[in-house]
Amino acid sequence: MDVIIYTRVSTEDQKENGFSLQDQERRLRKHCQELGRNVVSHYQDDYSAKNFNRPAFRQLLNDIQNKKIKVSQLWCISHDRFSRNALESLNMMQTLKAYGVELQFLENNVISDSPEGLLLNMIHTALPQIDNDIRSNKTKRGLRQAMREGRWVGRAPKGYKNDKVNKTIIIGEDAHFVKRAFKEVVLQIKSIDQTRLELNREGFICSKQQFYNLLKNPFYIGYIKILAWRDEEEEMIKGLHEPIISEELFNQVQVIFKKGKRKDVRPSKYNEKFPLRGHLICNKCGNKLTASSSKGRKKYYDYYHCQNGCSERQDASLANEEFLIFLESFKISEEVEELYSEIIRDVFREKEGSKESKIKSFRTQISSFKERLERLDDRFIDGDIESDNYNRMSKKIKKEIFSLEAQIKEVEGQETNLEKHFRFGLSMMKNLSYFYKIAEIPIKQKIIGSIFPEKLIFDGENYRTERLNSFISLISSESKGLKRFKTKQATKISGLSNMAPPLGLEPRTL
């Protein structure tokens, strides 16, 4: 009788139980020889037995299906060498039986012709899976306990790397990408995915979902999240690893997600050649200018032009370049920056009182919870409360304490929206042309719209408008850029007038 033999081993088995492929093969060949069986082929794997997606076994099955080999039996050492999944094991037995191949085992072999034999065979088939599940649960509990002690047990997240010598997590070479990701998302100059794509181009390879998960992962502020499992609730544990970013920055990003900022504007709806489209009006009739490209003899030419029968047409490249030069002319003097910064500081000092009262309230609540925890410990020591109830109640109290401590840290390091936007506004105004130049088209148009509430007119040399954003008008009143508005008279049709900026910062303007 012709037969085939199959051997399988995993690294774990070799290390802990002393199994080896050579030993299995020797024992199988010897047994088959004693039974008078002719071994025509041997297949061996070093893969997990959770399923049959193993190279050698797939080849074995393919050879049987294509009739490359004609055998009556397939021999294995034991059920766990064949499979550790009871359902898949029974299904594969039926598949082999359909091809006329009987599965035989050197250990615990059972003839399944009788009901008793079938039941015993099913028990032997299920035992490897039960053993696997028990070991898996023990491993999982061990890993969860290690995380409760602040140790990360898996592959290091992006920005970190595994120190295999000391078995710890340390900051990696790409940590600067992670810091930059959080900072740029907070600025909101670009969409979240545009930030990701830019970092990808610089070597920080990260999928879209990976990037969103990264921005929400408390690991980067030094915490490890242990997910809920069975009767164990979700926990947040202070890790032993070093944080990459501050809690303040992390919380600011979470606020952006809560406000639904994840929905990115699709830049495909916008044309990179015409960032000013929708913001320019005709110098002759006052209607909005549209934009398009016309084909010349050798190339395409881009224009902003009127559709109201006017002959108004401006070269798009020139208009775009002049607008960038125009933005470069906006300046804020150091005196103005310091003056307004001091005003804002006064406002913030007034708010410190409410901030301190919040922190005091949180600390009072924490003290109350800690007292409850001490009383609970005393009851447990005295035997007045069972272990299960003690664990459940203490976890709940500790979770409340952790939540309050997190709120204190958030309040302590939290900038008000007014402060954040003011600081960013000053920074942006000092580098307006730079921010505009690097921004995607949707952001460029937002910048234009926020600075110039009214439409712009470009006459081929200069820009002018009826009204400028009042904040920018005030803080940049000494700007040479604003004086450019005086170069043209208002058009008769549009009724626009030159904007004469204030000469200085008078008390009444504050």
C-alpha cells in the first residue's frame, strides 16, 4: 500500500517540547515499514497549525487533487501535528476521504467506523485546540499584566523602536516626523491627509488609517491603553517609555477630531493654476472673474477673465506672482506685536482665576475618591468584602481618579482658543507669504477670503479692495503693502475706493 507522511513543527514546539522534523520523519518511516506501507512522498512544514494555509500541506493537497500521487493513507505523528483547529481538522478529514485518502496517526489512532470510535476521534481532534486556547489565554493574561506594569509588549509604534537588549521601548529616528505631524495638524493650515502625504514624500510612510490612529494614540504622551477583555474593563496606564509629545499638544489634536475636522477637502475640485478664482472682480463692470486656459500655437495660456462681454483679461501667472509679492509687503512692527501681546496677556490673567478654581475642584474630588479607596481597602483587609467586588469597585474608583488627574493636566496646559488663534494669527501675519505659498489651493482661498472680505481688483500692476480684515488692517497699519492700495482710483462701475489705512495705533482704536 502506497502512503504519504506529513510532519509539522513550530519554533515554540521545537524549543519547549523537543520536537523536530527529523525525529517525526524517522518515527513515521519506521512505523510504516513495520506495517508494510510504502512511503512515496514526505511533506513537512514549520508553520502554525491554526489553519491549513501552509505551503507544504497546500502542495500535498494539490498533488492529491491533480493525481500526481496515488495513495491510500496520510500518516502524521499526532492530531496536534495535523491541526490545532477542531472544525478545520474535521473538514480536512472529510476532504481527504473524498479523494480516497485515509488519515492515520501514530499516537492515539482511532478507527472511526463505530459511534464510540467517532466520538473518541472527535475528542482527540478537539484537544489540540483546547490546549492552544489555554496557552493563548495564559499568554494574553501575561501580556496584559506586563502592560499594567507600564511595559509595552509588542512591536514599537512609529516614532519608537524596540531595544532588544534591554527589552524596552526607546525613541526612534523618525520621532521628529511624529512631532511634526501633531504640530501641523494643530495649525490646520493643511488638511490632515495633506499633512500625511507630505510626510510620506519625505520618508515617513504611513497609510491613511494608520495616520489617524497615530494621532489618537495616547502612547505618544506616555500612556498605554489596555483594551477591555472578558470581565476586565479598559484601562489607561502610565507607561515606562518616554513621551514624544506633550499632553497639551495631544489634547489639541483630539479637540480637532471631536469637531469633525477629519473630513478633508478634496483638492481635486480646485485648479492649482487659479488660486484667485472667485476672489477677483472685473476692473470694468464689477462682475466676478472666472479663469480658464486657451491653447496657443505651442502651449496653453492661463487667464483670469470676465464673462460679461468685457474685454477684461489678466495673465494668471502674472496675477498670481503679483499677489504673492503683495502679501510679502505686509509687515508688523515689533512695537505693535508687543503691544497686542500684552493686551492679550491681561485678558488671560483675568481668566486664571476660573482656571485655578477648576483645578481646586478636581483636586477636592480626587481626595474624596482616595478616601473612598482607603475605606474600601480596610473593608477588604477586614474580610467584609469579597475579592471580586473589591477588584470591581477599586478599578472604578481608580478610573475616576485617573480621569480627574488627566483633566487637571489638560486645564494646566490648555491654551484658550482665543490665545491659540491670536498667537497663530501673529505668526501667520509675520510670515504671510510663506504660509500662502506652501498651502494647498483650498487653504490658499481661505487665506484670501479671511484677509479680504470684499473682492479684489487687479489692474495688471497693482491690487486694491474696498475693505481689509479689520484685525489685519489695525496691526499692519504701517505696512508698505497697504499703501499699494493708493496706486489706483476706484472704478466708476464698481464703486470701489482706495483704502486709506490708519496712520497709527491711537487709543480710540483699541
